[in-house]
Amino acid sequence: MSVEKQLIEHAKQGKLLTHKCTDCGHLHLSTAYYCLKCGSKGFEDVILEGTGSVATFTIITVAPAGFEKYTPYAFVILQLDNTHLRISGFMGGITTPADLPVGTRAKITGFDDRGIVIEKQ
Amino acid sequence: MTLVEKVCVLGAGSTKYGKLPDSIADITTQASVSAIESAGINPKDIKASYISNVFGVADKQVHLGPVLMSRLGIPDKPSLTIESACGSGSVSFREAYVNVAAGFYDCLVVTGVEKVTHTGTEWTTTYFAYCSDFFYEGQAGASFPGLFASMARAYLTEFDATEEDFARVAVKNHENGLLNPKAHIQKKITIDDVMNSPVVASPLKLYDCCPFSDGASSVILCSEKFAKENGGDYIEVIGSGRGGSAAALQGREHLTTIPSTKIAAEAAYKMAGITPKDVDFAEVHDCFTIAEIIDTEDLGFFEKGKGVEAVREGRTRLNSDISINPSGGLKSKGHPIGATGVGQIVEVFDQLTGNAGERTVKDAKIGLTHNFGATGASCAIHIFQSV
């Protein structure tokens, strides 16, 4: 299974598949093929719960094709718990910035035609 | 690194930017011919072409190079097309620069072009999102305004800045664009106009965003020997740098800085033997108001978090401390994405050869161009000096 498909299968379960470098221990999203720090190719799978806090976000009102029916919606960058990693994704049900202060707790909950789906916890 | 040849820009020309009725092949040729005439050369002097374009498919013409060369009467000369999203123009210029500097060619044409306005806002919003790291960003509904809005939200959170401050960038660039007859949007606007314009992706509003534009820009690049023998005005390329950043915003250490700009700037300043203080004016990649603020910090004109203060104090206006985007920038001049990086060099050529009219930066000797692709995943910077 391709790295993208593996990541998708985990996201559908509300999890995030990551890759830990077997040489230096640096953690990456699982689409990495070589270590960012040491260039090594050996990784072990680490499955995260996909929880974190909102690092930044936007509420999109002019949407790309396929997303018109969801507007307004948020595109969120989530700072994952206990790691330097961030993950971005789609969050529905957000209409004003007051609905989603930076730092709001959130979690990956799925993957569908909206890409990685993140919901408030 | 030893360069065989000093490299000069000998001529420059652009179509008007905006909604253009002519085909992509037509406007590519129009801009190239105006650069050829500006340089005072014949097409037979050109040894090869570098074309920058992203969405030629939208106007039913890819492989633009041979079409241009055929129309110029030099179909036997080689050409290639380069795509690097919104940074295509500067990267194309860089490749041409390298070839002249290395002594492979003594005279080249670099032409950037885009023709997309006939496709409408939904098509452009959708296709431009393909320039993101699509698996993580476009696929989750991120538009380009949305990605820069995410940086804007991070900037508002981290620094002492307001949405009105972003609006000041738009007001300033529209002031400059009013003095540029080739600008797409020649309209004076106020902070209130920006604040009251429809939200596209919060906190960015319509007037925080550059327009989708059609347009073509072209420059003639040559060796110093060729320029001297040809006669006429020319400017010298004294610095060239490129850099990269993680394709997706999520992969960057900071959300309020663009690493590729810093990497490219360091290389370009080093090659030119100058510091940011020596730059008289700069054409920077202001696809959104927040981008210009971040750019001016990453380029070293202002400290991190202080770019917004400089805008508030009017220090980036025409003929102030440092004139940023005297052309009107992407915001007012327009953003035909494949042409933009070349168009910035056209502006520097016009400024440094005394052809910038009312928007002339007084006593300017050194100009810088900064152009990036997508959210700054790729970047090229060039520094020019009057001769």
C-alpha cells in the first residue's frame, strides 16, 4: 500500500501514522521517504492519536470546486500533542473566528472527499 | 564559483496586465517583441528562449517556446518552458542567467506569460490550489488565499498587528499602481475600502488579495560584451539566489516566515557583496498583503515582527526609507502568475534606465526582485545595478 493510502487508512480510524527515524529518532509524517535530519531511509511506524491544539486557521468563504457546499468552513493547522509535528485539515461548522480561538483542542476524526478531517474536541 | 561572463539585462517589455482579449501565444509574442525593440536587437541575435508559464492548458497552448520562436522568425533556436507556480518567472530568469554567466549563450530572451481570466474565479481558485502540497492542503479545501490567511492569522497571534495594518499594504500598492499605466487595477483605495470588502478567507478580504490577471513580460539577457557592443541602456545582474521551503505550511518551523526567501536572499546578497541596507527599492511577492510584510522581514529590510510597523509608519511608500513595489506590486499591477517574476525585472529595468515616469524611485542605483512559488515553497531573488 502506498504511503498516502496508509496515512488515509489510519486517518479514517482517527489516527495519524508517523515515521520515526531508526537512526536519529526524528519524527516525520509518514509521507517522508528520507529523514529530514540525518538523511537515513530507515523508519519505524508510530501511530499518534491525532490530538492537538489549533496553531492557526482560516475560514474559507470563496472555495475551490467541490467545497462550495461546505462554505464557510475552516482550514486548520493543528499542533500535535507531545511532538513538533503539525497536521493540516478540514474543519466544518466554523463560521466566525470566535468559533475557533488559536489553541482550541482538536483531533483528526476521519478522511473523505474533504481530505483529512479535524474536529473540535 | 567563477562566472565566465558578467550578465546584463539589455531590454524589457510587458503587455498591459489585466483581462486581455488576445491569445496566450499572441501576448507571449507581443511582450517578447517589445523587449527585443527595447534592446535594439534583431531576433536573429537571440540564441535561445526561456518561457515561464503555469496554466497554458487553460488557453489551449502548452509548449509555448517553439510557437514564440516561429513567430520571431527563428524556429531553429532552442526553447524550454519552466513551471514553478507563481515563481516561474524568476526561476526561468535564473536558468537563463546561469547559461549566459557560464558562457553557453551571449543573448537570450526570457518571457513569462499567463492567460486565465476567461476561465472564471472558480476555475482559477481550484487550479491555483494545485500549486499547494495538494495531499495535505488543496485536498482539505485550502485555497491560496486560505493558506496565506493561515499565515496572517499566525502573524496576528504572534505580533502586534491588526487587519487594518494589512490593509495599509493594499492602499500603498494601489497608490503606486495608479502611476503605472500597465497595472491591472488602477484605483485609489482606502483602509475602509479594504476592511469593508468581502471576506475571501478570514482574516483576508478581497482587497488583501492580488487579482487573477492575464499578461506577459519579457527581458533580453546578455553578456556584458554583447551589451557594450550593442550599445543602448542596460543594467547589470549583480546577485542571484534561490531557495526552498517545505511544500506544506505545516512542515515549517515558523508560520510567519518563509525559509526559501531567507535562503535565496542570503545567497543573492553574498554574491552581490551588499547588505539589505544597500537596496534602494524592491519588487517583492505581495500576492496577499500579509505576504509583503513577511517578505520585507525575510529580506532583512526590517526585523521579524517589525515589518508591520514600517508599513504603519509609511516607511515602504514610494521614495520613503525603502520603496517597496513601486510598480504597484502583484496587488495592483496584477499577477499573471507565469509572468510575474519577469515583470518585476521589467520594472527594475525601467527604474534603473530612467523609464519609470511618475513612479521613479529617486537616485536609485540598486534594485531587488523577490518572487516565490505557492506559499514560498520555491523562491528566486535577483539584484540589479545601474551601469
